[in-house]
Amino acid sequence: MNDRAVRIAYFKELLEKRIVVLDGAMGTMLQREKFTEDDFRGDRFKDHPSDLKGNNDLLSLTQPAAVRRVYAQYIEAGADVIETNTFNGNSVAQADYSLESIVYELNHAGTALAREAADAAEAQDGRPRLVAGVLGPTNRTASLSPDVNDPGYRNITFDDLVETYTENARGVLDGGCDLLLVETV
């Protein structure tokens, strides 16, 4: 079922019939693998100047088989909807790793892997699975000041947040998600 509109119609019908099952925590599943710094880096980022361990979104590029395996495990467990491995897929969060320049690629890759897993499951049993493109938090907020001595100060603007989430959303949509999931924001 390569048509997003058809999958959404299916999803709406499914919601009328039963509880829809959403997958679980991607990060927890990936942490079970105990990836090393070298695993996070892979060949492409072996000379990157910043530490990369803990950047689970990067694993969609450096360890795609592991990410795909997690998606498949959630589908096998009965998930109707799988979330993309894009929880930190925004330029503000990726700045911690000096990887702002690959945000679109991270989002696209994490979503494309989920789409592959969902489509493979449907090909086996005929039941569509939806892919939820995750828009996760930044490490900055426009609602509170990080400086107790200056309550009006903000370390990010609303326009900055619009820009970073637009890039995040574009990557997951282009990667094949069916819906957007705003998570922990």
C-alpha cells in the first residue's frame, strides 16, 4: 500500500474498530545493543571531531540493520504504528554532536527504514502498518529563561524552532511517514 492517503483511511477505520497499538521506546531497544563509540561512528564518521555515542538517531546511518531490526520486533509484537528513530532529529539537538548539517538525512533515513519494515510486514500478511514521523524535543525552550537572573531571556526564538522543526518534518515526510508524532515537547 504505497499511498499515504489509503493508509490513513485504513488507520481511521481501524480506530473505529479497536485500540490501535503504538510501538515502544526506540532508544531503550537500541541501548540494549550496547553500541560503542566506534559503532556510532561507523566508517563515515570515524574522524568526526565530536563524541557520537548516545546519538541514537545517527544509528539509522551507521547501524541501519539494528534500527530495522527494532522496527521489525515492534511489528512482530503487534504494533500497528511504528515511530521513526528521529527523536533527536533536529538541528538544535544535533548541535550537541556537531551534526546539524545532516539533520534532513537523519530524518529521511530513520523514516525510510521504518517504511521498509512496515511495507515488508504488510507484504507478508496484508495488514498495513503506519509510520509515525517523530518530532522530538530540543534542549532549549522558548517558554522559560535558562537564566534565573534574567527571566525575559530566551536562548532560542520561536522562529528558530519553526525552522528546526520544519527541517525535521520535511525529512520524515519525504522518508515516507504517514503521520507526525510530536513527542516530549
